[in-house]
Amino acid sequence: MDAKTEVKNQEVKILSAKFDIENANTLEVAKQHGAYATLDKLFAMEPGDVIEEVKKSGLRGRGGAGFPAGVKWSFLPKDSDKPVYLAVNSDESEPATFKDRYILVRDPHMLIEGIIICCYAINCHDAYIYIRGEYTSQVKILQRAIDEAYEAGYLGEKAAGPDFRIDVTVHRGAGAYICGEETALLESIEGKKGQPRSKPPFPAVVGLYDSPTIINNVQSIASLPFIIEQGAEAYASYGTEKSCGTHLFGISGHVAKPGMYELPLGLPLLEVLNDVAGGVWKGRKLKGVIPGGSSTPVLTAEEAKTVTLDYESMAEHGTMFGSGGIVVLDDSVDIVALVKNLIDFYHHESCGQCTPCREGLGWMLKIVKKILAGEGSSEDVDLLLELCDNIEMKTVCVLSAACTMPVRSYLNKFRHEFDAYVDKGAARKAAEIQE
Amino acid sequence: MIKLFVNGEEVEVESGKNLIDAIGAVGIEIPHLCYHPALGADGNCRMCLVGIEDGRPPLVPACKTPAAEGMKVQLDTDKIKKIQKDIMELELINHPTDCPVCDQAGECALQDYYMKYDCESSRMRVEQVKKGKKIDFGCGVVHDQERCILCARCVRFCRRITKTGELGIVNRTDAARVSTFPGRPLNNRYALNVVDLCPVGAMTSSDFRFKQRVWFLKKEEGVCHGCSKGCSIFIDHHREKYKDDIIYRFRPRFNEQINGYFMCDEGRLSYAAENENRLVEPLRKGRTATIEVALEQAVKLLKRAKRTLILLSPDLPLEQLVAIQAFAAELGADCSGYSDGYTVTGDGDDYLIQDDKAANRKGLELLGIDTTAAAFYGKLEAADCFICIGNDLRKADRKKLAKALRDTKKLVLSSHRLQSVEEADVALPIASYSEYAGSVVNCDGFLQSFGQAVCKNVAQPDAAQMVHKLGGPLGSREEILTALKKVGGPLLAVDFNRVPAEGLKLT
């Protein structure tokens, strides 16, 4: 078996099992295909065993940070007299990321089943799904599924046994990227302006309404039914030793077959792009790859040859696994213009709370616009790079780093493109003076 | 107390405090813009980031970090100094730097920190962010959004202290700005505190705006006489060339036991009365007289009198009250502290403002001076000579008063040109509370002493000195303090020469 067929055949159907089934987002069809079948097994387990099972499965947070989900749950204080909350992060605002949308639209009952599993494990009775405001049609599908689940008794007063109530509330965002940051998300649910909180304390201790709170991504929660049904080992058999399981990869940009692909972690990036997503479109050359959403540092075509799609390999290559939103850049891409768009986005989305991000990103945007207009100097490019260092990690949250990390990578890996703008501008000015 | 290390040196600090307060108390400054002890930590300015050796995380905002035993705090590393410099640069890139026309210049955190932590030339070569200027927020607060560093102290003040919540920060990113809700300006009686709280020149007082450069102001410790709370204040005054010494503003002076960090707007603006409508020359039946003639007339009037009633102001300090009491005893006169009009029932709140607008009513009580209306009118009917000292008889029944005073000689000692001054047989000018030293007791029984703040071009004697000129027995401060000791009671324990700056609770 050669490498090509190997990668091609690796596409799996765990999270995406019902994605292609018509009306699988209705309870009737979903049940025909196994929805809520794990619950009997679940309620026969002790909550602590559920947490252990999830720990064993190696499931890591699918929002981008990749923190082990079971370990996160075990941070909940044991002796708290306050209620425990679950907040499902469905803000999905990272550019190039659209995996959670597939789950919400095509298999919402898988998410609800995952919520029941999580609530049972962490003794939570109130779960919130924080969904991005732009998902207007998606929220209707999700709400309909929740209503169906209530009607069928999967949610409500006796969801997990005679005394175990589970209520799920959908909370819509108002279009702010920052509300995908877990503490800004909590502020927003509380009805406040979505601005991140200083950590510590961490939400597992002081979260929603000052109570212990677990915040998990949609895909993380949606992975739970499989883990409970098939067992941790079955889940961990996919992927690598440290990056277990499967992931929904949203491949977009300059590829022949953009789309949503569920793959085990650990596959070589370039082969996935070529064999699964059809390769770079229009016969062009690969310039670089954004591996997991716009905030992850770019990989050059050269780096893309050796990296594999897992947390460890990405870190070794100086970038992050991120959200699974892979963007392919062909050789027509103007990196300076791309960086302008990138800073423009993060500047626009900065919550404005703390100084470095609020003031710094605006400054960076104006500098890169100046360079793009041919008005920049070599010092401006240096300043841009220095500002990345001055801002990063000095802020309340990591939004600024989500901007400076990729910007730094573009500046370091494609400096010649910035210099070209500077030189072209200088040459034009010299010519104008001669005239 | 706990021990921790700052820049490698062991210091002992109070436990239970954050790093800014704990380390600040032993004289080591951690720069900060958004943190204020009365408003709690917000952590938005990032100026107080400090390193924690072996700490997780290694970089923390000091305002949000409790001081802990054995903690190794790094303030002087190149990394921290670089961060402070970088934050200052970012604070300043969009700042208008209009210091020459900014009221805050001279007491501005940005100016001070720039000199201390930055001192670099600007690298800002692109257009600055433009925002709103001189926005009227109401209550005399004028806001400049471009100067604002969005520390949110003002916002937190309105939410946590006054609980009125008029201010908020609208918009995100560098378009964020402090704003009121449309048609809902500042509407609370403490609003001007946001001007003090603002570390930069973004919040200015329309009353003080452009009136004086702060570095010319002399800042004396005083006690507000606006109500019986007696908030600790700074009296900021200045004598411009060829002009008189006048007060430009009152500011709250931190006093944990009385007013904390704040004061009400009414009290704050009461400074204006110290500058205006002053009685500066003696009057005889409304006409100017020399002090010699006026004193001679007053003494004559007192000699002829058979029964004299002295009405005292409840604002007069203990020292003057006791001197006047001694003078009354000498004359065989009665004293009254009648001042019902000083009380505005229902005006007070549960914070600082009191119904009683008198600064030293407790002092009257301590000296056993009757304040009832019945006793006052009763004795006034019987008197043929009435001496009014400082009491403006506000809200008294004018008709009843006129009737009682019909055939009575009137001697008025006043700092201000009140109606009673014009009607007096003799009116003598005296100093007002910013111009003398004294002690007052507030509504909660805290005794505060204050020194003389303002020195007028033509200084007037205070009421004690004036009654001494009229024949009162107590002249020197020593004599007065001895008399106060004799009063006994709670005053017995007071050493008037050593009253602490934060006052003394009388027991």
C-alpha cells in the first residue's frame, strides 16, 4: 500500500457519521442512526468513571488550545456549595473555522447527547450553548433539536434519572470575536460587555455567576457519545499517542476540493492537502499553509512538507494546531495584503479593555497600511516586528497574541515581500523627485 | 505581617493586600494607572505588570496579585523596565499631549510616569485616533475622550460608589471611549470625584477649568465646613501677583475614618463662598467705619447694655467658642447656639452628606451651649443687646426676629456681608474658617484640627481675637487651651497640639 492511498482511506466517520444523512438533525432520523443510544450505558456508570474514561480517551479541547478535556473537568472544586455550570463554546469566530457549524446544522442531537454526558459527569444541571450571533439559521436548527430533546425527555426535570435535571439554554452572541474567549463568553452570558477576565481565578473555580464552570468547545462535547459508547481505547486508537482521536478539518483557500473532512490526528499535512483536498488549485504552486485558523503562525511550503496534523508536530514547527481550519495559500498571494487583512480583523475585534491590544493593534494596522501604500520604510517593518513583541503576552487575554504570533511569522518568513513594497515605494518617490 | 522579596531584598509587608498596596506601604512604588484602592483592581492598564521569580505565571498584574509569604517580586529587571516603557509608549501614541492647555498638567500620572519610566521620543508616524473633545457630562464634569486612557476609574466609581452607573465605555478597540447614555448625564451628588480619580486630564471640572496651573497652588490640609460630616480636604489656594490670596478648589483628603477618598460636590464647591461677599471693613449702621471707631462704639454699646445675648455659629471651632463663653461670663451675658436653620431635613444620604450643615454642632454640645429655639427667643425678648457671631440666622422667622430685636442694640461679628451686617449698629469683620486654625467635632464624634490655610492681604482677626479686643479675658492660645481642658468630659483627654491628621474619636 503506498502512502497516497493510505491517507485517502483514512477519512473516518465518527463526528461526521450523520453529516450526509438527510434530516439527521431531526430527532426521528437521528435516533434511527443511534442518537442517545449511549445514555443507558452512561447512567449505569459512576460520574467519576465517566471523567476517567474521558481522561483515558486523550480527548483534548477542540477549540484550539488543546487542553485535555477530562483533566479540565477534574479542576472543579470538590467542596463547593455553588452550582456547577457548563458553557458550550459555539462562538466559532476564528476566521477559516467552520467545523462546529457542521455539527450544529447536521447533527445537533450528537451535541445534546454530549452535553448530557458532560453534565452527568460533572454534576451540572444548567448548560449554556453560547452560539455566535451570525449563525442565524443554525440557531433555529439547534433550538428545534433542543425542543425535541425536551419533549422526548432527554432534557428537563428527569433528564438523567429521577432527581437529575438538565436544562440547556441557547445564548446568542452579538457578533464579537472576543466572546469566543472563555471568560469574555461568561461575561456575555451574564449580560455584560464581552471582555475577558483576568486569570487566575480560572473558570473551573470562579466562572459563570461566580460559580465553578466548565467551558468546552462544541466538537469536544460532540466527541463524548463515541467515547462513552465505544470506550476510551476505541477513541484513542485513532490519532497519535498524545494527539488522540479524530478532528474535523475545514480545508479552504486555494485548493481544488475545499470542504469538511474528518480525519484522525497525525496525518502528514501535505498529503492531506494533495490527496484529500485535491491539491493546490489551478496548477499553481504552494506558498504557505495556515494550519488551524487565522491566529496560527503560517507554515511555508517547505515546512508543510514535514509537519503532521497533530498538536506536537505543529508545536515543533513553531506553530499551533489550532481549530483545524486549514487555509492553503498559493503563490499568487500577496503576503503584505494578507497581513493587513489579518491585523484589520484583530484590531476590529480587540475588546479595547487593556492598553497594549487596544492601542497597539491600531498602530500596527496603520503601519502595515502605510507599507502597503508604498509609503513605508525599512524602519516601519522593523517597528511592526518589535510591536509584536511589545504587545504579546502583556494583555489580559490572548487576543493580541492571536494577531502578533501569525504577523511575526509572516514578517520572519516573508520579509522580502515587505521589503519589496518599501523598495518599490522608495524607487517611485525617487522617480517623482527626478521628474 | 508577611515577608517577601522585592528585587532580591527582603521586606516585611502587611498580609491580605495586593502587591501595589503592600509594597507601596513600605515605600516601593509599582506604577499603576487603573488601580485605585477605593475602586478595586481592574487590571486593564498593564502598567503594574511585575515579574514573579519561579512564579506561575511569571508575569502578573500587581493590582490583582495578593502579596504572599516568600514571594520573589521583580521590579527592576530589564524585562519589567522594558514592559513599563512599552506600555507608556502605547498609552501615549494616541494621546494628544496637549499638556500646555491641560488642567491636569503638573499632577498627571502620564506626565510623571513618562519622566520616570519612559523618556523616549515618539515613534508615532501615522495618524492618531480622533475622538470627542470637551463633552459636557453633566454635574460640572467636562470630558475629553482623546486624553482618556480608558482606565475606567470613573466608570467604576459610578457603579461601585454612587451606584448610579451613568458612565460606561462604548465601542471596542481604539475606538473605545467613556460615555454617558443618550440624554442621561451624570446625576449624582458626588460626580466631581471622577475629576480627582481620573489619572489624566480626561475629566475636568468646569468650575476649575483653565482657572489656575496646579503647580502654583498651595495645598493646605483643612476640614470641609459644608456639613457636619467634616470631610478631610485639601484647600488649594494661591495669591496671584497684585491680587489677594484666594481658594481655587477643595479636594478630598484621604481619611479612612471619615470620608475615605471622596467628598460631595456641594462641599467641594463650597470653597467659592470663602472668596465671595466678604465683610472686609467695619460698618456702623451700614456705613464704613475705621476699626478704631467701630471698636470704640461696640465697647460703649456693651457697657450700656443691661442684658446681653450672644448668638454663636455652630461652625465656630471649639477654641473660639470657649473664648466667647469666657467673654460672655465676663459680660454676664447669655450664650445661645440656636441654629435650627442649619439643618435641612431629608437632605442627607447614607454616605457622606448629612442633614445638619453645621461643622461643629457637637462642639456646642460639648461646651454645654443651649441650642433650642425657645431659649433663644426667650432670652432675646429679654435682652437689650444682641451679639451675633458668625451665625447667619438662616431660615429664621424674619418677622419674629425683627419684633424681638426692635429695641435691641445689635453687634454683629461676621466674615461675610450678610443682611444682619447691614442692619447692625456695629458690624466687625472676622476671619472665616480657611483663614484661622481651629478644631471641630463632626457628627460621628471625630475631632479634627486644622491650621490656617489662607492669608488674606488684609487679615481679619478670628472671633476669639475679636472678642478679646472687646474685653474678652482669653487672649493667647495657651489660655484658650487651658479653658478647654477645664470643660472636662471627652475634651479632657485631647491634646490640642497633637491631634492626628486623620482626627481623634472622642469617647
